[in-house]
Amino acid sequence: MDEHLRQIERRCGIEINNRGNSFRIIGTSKSVESGGRLLTQLYEATRQELLSPERIHLFLQDSCLEEELEEGQTGEISIKTKRGIIRGRSPNQRLYLSNIQAHDINFGVGPAGTGKTYLAVASAVAALEQERARRLVLVRPAVEAGEKLGYLPGDIIQKIDPYLRPLYDALYEMLGFERVARLVERNIIEIAPLAFMRGRTLNEACIILDEAQNTTVEQMKMFLTRIGFGSTAVITGDITQTDLPSGKRSGLRHVIDILSKEEGISFTFFKSRDVVRHPLVKRILDAYERSEKSVASDDPGKRSR
């Protein structure tokens, strides 16, 4: 399995020489320590499973981190659900979970695959099971991402239902299909297009607004003022993938500017290193970021604004 060793070397910045089960690791003291810890964990894991490149990648997320949490934020946050224990795999993911536990309004901003939605759903499921919340409300702006909603079959709920699939997938994994169906039927789990939120006040609820980059400034203000007593809200989005019409400012981008220093509100900014999908996804995101910076630097009009 030398391919696994090469994968570890590339990510941790170390050189691994081995003869049988004897390993010699060369690199900085910090990277050598991480590499040794990882190899020990992998040996333990092989007692129960056959390691794949994907599994190695997830172990790397845990063990070979490019930066550590700031002092006071290093505590391990784990979420217990009936399907198992869920933990943050990167410093930002652990900070995100810690923020959700400590704040009533939380923003998770960053690229796809960084666990923003999954960890928000896990936190909400834990709150339901521990009776810290009475209901879970899943909200999404009904913004067309290249497709016209009017041509989709069904009423507005049925039209928006496919857009909520990432939320459903996480719920099914943590609670099981049948239990999710029962909770939806009893309205303990509610699916609500953002437009349906006006005029409501949500008390003792976990509220998740997904794809928040597609809210307008007015919609974001409306959503944030729906939050009642005993409720926790998590707003997730990627400001680089907005589907709003040209000329419309993203409510998520606007709220970062005006609320980032307010007490009681947390912002967690994810980066490509937090991606827990295929390793190529991180490289793709980095390539897009370099391209966007290059375009901005070549445009004198953008520099002057």
C-alpha cells in the first residue's frame, strides 16, 4: 500500500521510509509528530477495516492539520446521535460546532464540501434528541439555479423539495428514513421556503437557512428577525456561488459586513483545506481562487473601486 504512504507524505510534508512494519519519518518536528500519530491510528484502524484512499484522506483531515485552533478553542466537540458520534475533522469544523453550542445565531461561510450543512443538521438533531429544541425548521431561498421553478411539477413545497436534498440526506443518515418521515408528518421537522417565513416567530426551534448566498439583503433581514426565545439559527452559504439576478446584492455578503462584530453572533469561515470530499475538490477550489485573484489584479477598474 505504498500509495497510501505517498498520499500521507504529500499532505503532511514528510518523507516516510519503511521496511516491513518499521517506519522512519523525516521532516519538521511538528509534521513528524503528526505523521507518527497518524500511522499509529491507521494501524489500529486496520483491525476493523480495509483502508482506501478515501479513508486515508479522512484520517489526514484529523491528523495532519495546516493550522491549529487558537488557544481556548481546542476543545473537542462531539455530537451524539443514535447513528453514532459526529466530530469536526478540521480546526474550522471544530470551531463551527463550538460556536453553534455557544451562540444563538451562527454563520458558516465557505466552499462546498466543508461540512457546513452536515454539521448544522447534526447539531440540530442532537438538540432534538436531547429535548433542547422542540422542532427543526429547514429553510431555503427559492432561487432558480439555471432552471425555472415554474416548469417543475407540483406545488411550491414539491418544487423546492429537490433543492433541500443535502439537508434530507444528512437527516436520513442520522435518524433513518422512517423516523424522518414521521417527524415531517408531525411537523416536528418543517420544510419552509424562505418566502413563507414572513410574519412568523420561531420559539424553541433549531432553524437552518441553507444556500444563504441566494438571499437578498431584505430577505436576510426578514429571516434573522424571525428568531424567537430559546431558538438557535445556523445560516450556511458560499458567497462565491450566487444565483441571484445581476445587480442584486447577496444578503449573506451584506450581513458579514454589518454583523461580524456583534456579540452573540458567530461567524466561521471555511477554506479549501476544510473540504472532506475527494482530494481533487480542494485543488479545484484553490485553482478557481487563484484565477479569480488573477482576474481582479488584471482589472484596473476593480482595483480602483
